Amino acid sequence: MGAESFLNLYHHGFVRVAVAVPTLRVADPAHNAAQTVELLRQADRKRALIAVFPELGLSSYTCDDLFQQQALLDACHSGLASVLEASRGLGVIAAVGLPLRIDDLLFNCAAVLHDGRLLGIVPKTYLPNYREFYELRQFAPGRYARFDRVDLLGQREIPFGNNLLFRTPSQPMLTFHVEICEDLWVPIPPSSFAAMAGATLLVNLSASNITTAKGDYRRQLVGNQSARCVAAYAYSAAGTGESTTDLAWDGHGLIYENGNRLAETERFKDASQIIVGDVDLDRLVQERARQTSFGQCAEVFRAQASAFRKIAVDVKLPADGTLLLERTYERFPYVPANPATREERCHEIFDIQVQGLVTRMRFTGSRKAVIGVSGGLDSTHALLVCLRAMALMGRPPSDILGVMMPGFATSERTQSQAERLLRALGCDTLMIDIRPSCLQMLKDIGHPYAEGKPVYDVTFENVQAGERTSHLFRLANLHRGLVIGTGDLSEFALGWCTYGVGDQMSHYGVNASVPKTLIQHLIRWVAESGTLGGDTSGVLRDVLSTTISPELVPGDAKDKPAQSSEQVVGPYELQDFHLYYTLRFGYRPSKVAFLAWSAWRDVDAGHWPGIREEDRHAYDLPAIKRWLGVFLKRFFHDSQFKRSAMPNAPKVGSGGSLSPRGDYRAPSDAEATAWLEELESVPEISAPG
């Protein structure tokens, strides 16, 4: 794949969708058509594939009984003809609203058009006739139609009906369906059946006047429909220019993807506007396949789904040249991103971990929570979880046995942090120097280190991990306790743990589905809250600034570790990003690399509000490709046998866990060849920021 191809969103399963809100004049189709054409051209310049316009946008929605005037209907025909002519040579597909009288019935319609051709006409299914709405006075519901094809503007046999699906062979994952305003407000919208018939994009041409709090209701309605249908939903509503005789209009356009808002117009803007959203079709298709209940529901409604007619749209994807995403991908997908809800999310994460531990301790009748405390990130967070669990059970911190077990490479810094933390929290504390027992083990097995030779191989490292685990389990036996696991999701994903001992093994692992970046965030949140006192907050800040290390190989300096985990397995901030999009969505490596570059290419990171100064750095594409290769090899080829033997642990986030009994079940002897070969399609370039 060339550089320009790689940097084009259409090569990674995305499609750009536009929602347009033109300024209108009531009953002036010529003006409204001109506004529509201008926005359609803007959508094409933005290289959108589909553009959605408001309900009855060529006439305006508020024509009332003027809809019975032939002059207005004729002018709408002319307006549609001008839009149709202007669409020639453009790549974008448009859905435009207008009234159409066919035989002796008047319908509120959406005309779907592309490159001078009418692809289909969709009549409104449900007509509101309550409160300020009385559409049945002018229009007939779509089900009244006595035909499924019409002739219009010199084009014959145009598909007509609310059961039309528009497919794009150039992008097989894209099928879209059109509904109109009230169709979304009913208990079972037509788009629900369309989604079960295969539509991945649902579009709505709406008028929708504004009343107090209706904007929030629209967001909920559109967002929930996109989530239930596992689809994208593009919604355009009437804005400036509609009659304000009795109503007001805010021009509320929305684009959602599976419950997540991608874009929103500026409401009450006194000008035409257009927004775009880059819809991730890969995500929708993957989610539907994974969420097997979606397929079960489609089977129940097989008759309704099979009634849809599929229309192929011969459209060329704007996949030439560079086209970067206009949506933001958070650098830390596991970390609560919204400052307004961050505190609530942090509380919830702790509550999940605490609830799991409390239930297990009560069930086992454990008197002590036994935990190895190293002065590093994972054991610190696990210790905080234990502290909250004891408080919930009405038990003192002294029911936590914090065990410090310095080995051959323990630094003075981490040892001091462990001591200070246990003292500040009031835990029962035990210090065990594991070096004598490790030396005995090394001597027993004939390791060169026992003879004074500085051989720091994997055996040397794992003897220390094994001795620590052995002490913890025997202490748990002695005190009728439960060994609390400290290993985190990032380490299990990368296999950065010792099989059967160390961070992998425990009676109950509270951190097993919490990645390293989230642990850092949670510790920082506790430190900044000050709820555990100034001394504790000070230790927590020191822990956060300590190099992440297993501390198993001796070094020259006493105050810092000789090993750096991230120099071996890669930066956790980047590997957690790779893990999320590999595990949660099953994306191909080239797409993961594209998303990682989109998130991490900006040095200033100005579009991430509140980002910390230490996170204001970038990764170029070669670095991303290198570390993604390390991740894929370790995740798919090297480490599954360790994950197959994981202890019990609570699932924390929707990003998934690696429990063989839960989210992720895989063979221990699988190859990584397919993933590594696909990664080779990522170009070796330092792509521009």
C-alpha cells in the first residue's frame, strides 16, 4: 500500500457522511434548490459519499395548505430537476426532501439521487397528526401507494417505496436506508427492519421544530436507534427560513455511530451549514457478527427484512490521494475521556473491582487480604482496591497483609515507596528478604549465579518471581487469607508475566482486566483527590513517576531500576491503544496502525482538552509499525498459554478482558503469521502531521 493510499480513510473501512442544513424560503423551491446545490457541492469537495438534507427541503416544511397548490408542486419538480442536473459529475449521493403528487395522492418524499440519476424515491411511512402537526391534512402515508415504481423527470421505472436499500458495490459494507422524521419517533421505526435487512447507515430527513429540551431528546433518540441497530444514523432537521408563525426551528443535524456521536451542527445558526462524520463500517460489521443476538432478532423478523428491495449504486469511492479522518480517536481508549463524567467513571471502576473482591473474600471466609507490595504501579492500585474493600466490609486496614519481598534487583526507591505506602494506609506489614531462598533454589538447580557468575537469564528472573509467589500463598495458608493478584491487562496481553507464578498467579486478580494506562489514571485520580491524606498522595505521585520495571536484573544504581519494561514490550500507552482496537473490534493491523497514527501523530495534541504535558509527544508511522509488530507477535503467538491459566477476576470495561472463561478464548498454539503479513502493508514513511 502506498503512502497516499494508506493515508486515505476510504482504504480503512470508513465512509464520510454529510448532513446539510440549508437556509430556506417558504414556498420558494428555486431558492431552496440553489441552496441545496451549493451544500451538495460542498459535501463533494469534502469528499463525502452521502449527503442528507432536511424533510421537504425543496418546498420548506411549513407550507401548510400551499401543498395543495399546483404551482408549488410544479416548482418543486423544477427544483429537483436543477439539483439533479447539478449532481452530474459529482461523486456524492444525495437524499433531498420534496412533496410529490403521484396519480391522485400527495406524498412527503425523499429523492435519492447521484450523478444525474434518480436512484429511488422514499415516501414517509408515519405521518404525525397531533398537537402542532397535521400532515394527514395534506399527505398520504407511504403504505397507501399502489405502485412500487414511478416515472419522473424523464426517468422511467424509478423504485418507489419505504422498503428500499441502497447498496454500493464499491464499498460492500455500505448499505443505506432512508426514513423521514416521524418514522423515527414510532415504537418500531422502519430503520429497525432495514438494519436487520443489512443497512449499516440509516438516514433521516427531518423538519422537527424546536421546543425546550427537545434537542436533548433528539440526541437520545438518534443515539439509541444507532446503538440498537448497530448502525450509523445521519439526521438532518430544518433550520433558518422555515415559517415561525407558530413554531421555531434550530437546524439540528446529528451523525451517530453505534451510540457514539460523531458530529453535530451548531443549533440556531443563522446561515446554511454542513457537517461530516467518518463512519467506521468495519466496526459496525464486526459488532453485528459478534453480537449474535442481532442475528437472532433478524431471524425473528425475517419476513419484514426480506421485503426490502436492494438497489445498487454505481459510485466511485473518493479513495485517491490523502484524506485524513475528521473524527478524533482518543490516545487512551481505556481511560475515561469526558471530564464531566470522569469522576463517576473512576468511582465505578473501583466499585467493580471492590465488589468482586468483597464477594470472593466473604465467600471464602478469608481473614486477610495477602498482597505483595513492590512500590510499583500494579501492586499500588491493587492495594487501594483492597483498602476500599475492607472499608466496605467494615474491617480495618490491618486486615490487609502487605508483604515486601526485596530481591537481587529491588531499588531503594521502590522499596521506600512500598514501606511509605503501607505505613500511610495502616496495613499489617511484613518484610521478607527472598535472596537467601532464591540462592538456595539457584544452587539446587545448578545455576551459574550460585557460583558467583553474573548470569542474569530468564531462570534467574523467574526464580525470584516464583519465590515471591510461594511466600504469598503460604502466608495466605498461615493467616487464612486470600492472595490478591496484581497483574494487569496490558501485561497479560503482552505475556509480560511469569507462567504460574509472579504477577500471573493469585487466588483472585483484581487488576486482570484493567490496563496499565487506566491504572496510572486511577492512581493519579486518588492522589489528586487527597482522600487518603497528604502522605499517601505523595507516595502515589512518586509511584507514578517511577520507571516501570520488573526489577529482576541488578544494575549499577541503587535508586532506580536497571530494567525498563517499555524498552522490551513497547510503550504501554501505545500498546494499550493497539490492544483495544485489536481485542475489542478485531481490526486488521493496518487499520490499527492508521488509527494509532491518527491519534498520536500530533505533537501538540491540541485537540485533546486537558491532556497532560508529559503526554504531549508523538509517534511516527515507523515507530507505530515497529511496536505493533511486537504486540502482534507477543499477543497472538507467544502468550495465550499464560492467559489460558488465568485466575478468576472481574471484568471491568467494555474494552474486554482476556479471561478464557469470558471475553477471549483462543488456542495456545496459534500462529501470528496472518497478522504480521498484513502489517507489512503499512508503508515505511514518516507521514506528515
